[in-house]
Amino acid sequence: MTRFSRLAVVPLLLSMSLPFATAAHAETGVTDTTVRIGQLGALTGPGYFTGKLVMDGADIVYKEVNKAGGVNGRKVEMVRQDDRCDPAAAIGAAKKLIFDDKVFIIHGGGCSNASIGAFPEIKESKVPWVIFASVADSLTSPTTPDIFTTALTASIESASQLEFALSKGAKRIAIISTRDAWGRARYEALMEDFKKKGIAPVADEEIGAEANDATPQALRLQQAKADAVLLVTFPKAGAALLRDAAKIGYKPILIGTTAMGDLPVLAKQVGSPGALDSMYAISHVRYMPEDKEMADWRRLFTQYYPGETMSIYHLLGIASAQVVVEALNQAGKDLTRASFVKAMDKIDFKSTIYPGAIACTVTDHQCHKHAAFVQLVDGRISTVATTSLAK
Amino acid sequence: MFAYLLASGLTLGALYALAAVGLVIVVKATSVVNLAQGEMFMFGGFFGFLFHVQLGLPYVPSLLLAVAAAFLMGGVVYRAAFRPLMKSGLVSVLLASIAISFILKGVARAIWGGVGDYVPFPPMFSGPPVQLGGVIVLPQQLVVLASSLALLIGFASFFRFTETGKWMQAMADNAKAATLVGIPIDRLQHLTFALSAGAAGAAAVLMAPLTQLYPDIGFGIFVKAFAGAALGGLSSLPGAVLGGFLVGLIESFVAGYVGSKYQDVSAFVVIMFALLFLPRGIMGGAAMRKI
């Protein structure tokens, strides 16, 4: 080696060592200047709205945080993996985030079935996971130390449906449910809630997820003189019920889950004028994208995603990411997974988007307990009430 | 309650009858149950969606164009997938029909799917329900019933009064004898598949305002149509019509009087009943004794 080349090697080695110097930090996915968050959910396929759209919303928060200097001086790096709403794909996606991308935490989980598929892998890895949209109770009950949810879980939705019916003065409450895995979990939780309140449903009807006709169900509910009907089903079957109930002139209070939250589309699917007049659905968030309270987020959305339409799923991502940022902030400068989990364990975040505070405890990681109830008013979704199951 | 259940059972029955007719004419022509019949229905519906919703054409021209497009698609599918395998045995043809069903579903998802939503289809007449006697029905229910009856009468007339229809009957009764007297079997099988897809397309466009459209709608419709065809007789066109209506009525009355939890299962009970007690169906005739 010549003298010149020996001299040239010194700055080269120095420059190579710099990234390692800045990366020196005891915790996976964290450097002195960055924290890497893994986003898990469907980026493609029919369930992309619970994945990609929520992530796009979350990224607005992370990018704004970075613009303001980061959290405790660390810029947030986002890395996404596609679970395609499929349990098998979700296992692979979770493994990539944990082992290849070496993320600090996972912020994600859209389709419940996919999240249930990824659950054992993430649980075993002990990588903290903040779920943003999956509603399956089994992900957070019983409580796993590192797993939290900012989504309304199925059982909280069910209890909120009943609470809302009672708050509307309903005396004769009926259930109509689809008894697949999704519906059964909610139906069973709902029956427990009925029992706790010491009341029994006046009718308990079933409907297939893809029912084309719900005249028999509407007639049976009408015969039972139900003044409120809790719908534990999907928009397709729900639309058939609303249409056929309106057809026979039966107009009880109808209370759907978040699955039926897209009321303008539901109105089109029903196709009968006035059929949604007494229809309510649960929403994870208090505001709709077009509400004046969301003007600042709308402006940022347009800035980051020009030409796209902001949806309720983007708001869900924004709201959930605010919780993650708050926990990162509370975890302090010396960021570790343990300090993050500790921060999440006692978080009590007053959200401007969720209907109430996101509050976790060491023993309860189902942190979202406030449901917003929305209705179609003049063709627009409007929040008309909120219920709280927070103790 | 009875009148309402009757009205909704007849509407569903009309849909199942039309789908069952499409199934039976293929069975009669080729002795094969086309497992992609449900997807032919689905695709026909999306053709209607393309013309009516996406291109903004009025309902009736959209219906006619969708039937024509489904007819062409049936012909193409026969040429591409079924004809080359007709001499390879029943299993090959059945497997081909399964493959076609997956391909059609995949194509529909690529074109019209993607967001997991059910696509609303505007009815022919929008407006409030109408009162008929003591029963209130949706205008589209009347459209479905009237159009289905007209189509079924059209099918019956085609088989009874046209030369092609009579050839098809002859082919169905005895394909070898039909060949010997010079009936063009291949051309007729081609036409049969096209007609079957056309019937499915008509049923889909008529029912879409009541069922909505989605790429996976085919399987459910196929099961109900098959139940109708099995009950009425897999080799009988009037049997398919009768069976289709019976399945619709059974579904409606069972859900109304016995319990809504039995609504979906009733079609499968009908299939089991038909296989066990009426293996040739109500109008399938007596079993032939081979000598």
C-alpha cells in the first residue's frame, strides 16, 4: 500500500464508523437520532382500507413530528409490511418487521383475522404492538404485557350498542346477527351484556352475511314488537334488512356496528328512501373528515396526499399515531421497549379525534372505551351521541 | 305474514329458476354440471353494471347488452375451456369448470373489486314500495317476477317451436342418435353454453338491484340453483323452473315460520332430500332401465 493510499484509508474508516457511532443504542430499532416503527396491515386486496389508509393517516402525524424535530430528538422512520388481510401472509409480514426490519414497535393490525394470525409471532417476540384497527377481543384479552389496542374492541362495541339502545329509551330490544366467527364473538358478548343488565332480547334472529332477502327476519322482528334492533352483521345483510323493514313499514331504532359505519354507501345499497331514518352506527372516531374540527388535518392530508380523498380510516390512523407519539414522548430520552410499554401502561391521552380519552392500565390494554354513534343527516354522516364504558 | 313470505319467496324463486334453467340446459346438452354457472351469473351482472352504471345507459338496453355480452362470454368459454376437454371425460370437464369459476372471479375482482364493497345497482324503477292487495312489494320485485316469467316462456317457446330448439332437445335425449341424423352436436353444445350464460346474465341484471353485486356472489346463487335443479330434475327444464321456485318459497317460509337460523341451511336440506328420495327430481321422469 502506498503512503497516499494509507492516508486515504483513515478518513474512509472514520466515515464508515460514523453511522455505527450514531446507531449505538441498546435497543433494537432505536438510534440516538431515529426510532423505527413497523406498520402492519393490508396494503393490497379488499381489506386495504383498514391497512393502507390507516397507515397513510398515521404517517401524517409521524411526518409532522419529524418536521418539528422528532420525539425526544429522534426522527420517526416508518416501514410497512403487507398482511393482505390474510392470516398466513400476516405471519410472514410480522416476521419481516421483527427480524428483517428490526423495528422498535409495531403500530398496525387492520383485519382481525390477519392480526389473530400474526399474534403468536408478535407476542413471542415481545416487540410492543399498538393495534390501530383490529377489533378482535382475543388480541388484547387476556392482557398481554406488550400488546395494546386503540381500536374499539368487538365486546366494547356490543356493550355500547346495548347502552345506546337503552339511552334512547328502548324497552323491547332485539338482536339480529350473522353467526360467523366475527359475528359470534360479538353476539356472545352482547348476550352477556343483556344478562348483566338483567334483560332478555325480545327476538334473536339470524341472517346470512350475504342474504339477498330479509323479509322473514323483518316480519319476525315486527311480530316481536321490538322497538330497537341491534344489528350484528355486515353491510350486505344489513342493507337487505333495512330495505325489507322499510318495505313492510317497520321502523324500529336500528343500531349497527362499525362495520356498517359507511352510511352514505349503505343508503345506496338499501335503495329505499327513508329506510335509514332511524339507523345509527358506531364509529371509532368522533368527527368525520369533512367536519370543521378536522380542517387542520384535512389541510395536511391534501398536502401529503394531493388528489386523494380523506376518509374515516385516515382519521383512525391519525388518532392512533397521536397515542403512539405521546407514549414515545412519555418514555423519555432513554427509549427502550420496557420504557415504552411502561408509558403505554399508564397512558391517558385526551384525543381530539376519538370520542373520549385513550386510557390504558397495567391490567387493561383495551384502551378505547368511548363509542361515537353516527347517523345520516342530510346525506352526511353526523355524530349524534357518544357512550362511555370507561370505569 | 303469509302473503309477504309468498311474495319474497316467489321473487327469490324466480331468480333461482332462471339460474337453474341455465344449469339444466348445459346438463341436457353435455351431461355436465357447469360449476362456473354462478360466476357466469356474477359476470353477467357486472356487464349490466358496466352498461347501466359506468356507461350510464338506461336499464333495459343495459339488460339486453349484458345478456348479449354474457351470451358471447359463454360461447368463448366453451370454445376455450370446455370443447377441447369434452372427449377427455367428465372429471376433466368438471375440473375445467372449477378453473373457469376461479378465473372469472379473479378477473371480476381485478376489474370491479378491490375495496371489498358490495356494488349497489340502481333498480329499473326507483320509488316507494307499492301495495298489491294486502301486500307491499318493491317495484323491482315486480320487475323480476314479470321479466323472469317472460324469459322462461321465451325459453320454453324456443325449445318447443324452433328447429334449433328441437335439435337441442333431440341431442339431449340421445346425442348419438342425433349425430347419426346429421344434427351438428358441436355447434349446438356451443350454443347451449352461450344460451346458459345469457340466461344467467339476464337473471343477474334483474336481481342485482335486490342482491347488489360482488365478485363472490356466484357460489351462493349456484348452490340455490343447483338445489332447484336437483329438486325439479336435472334433466327437465320445467322441473328446473318448478324446483327454483320451490327452493325460493321453502327458504322464505322456513325462515318466517320455523326460524331465521334455518334460512340458509334449507337449500342444502333440499339437495339432500332430492338426492335421497327423488334422485331424478320431481319432473325428471322414471329411471330408464338399460337392457
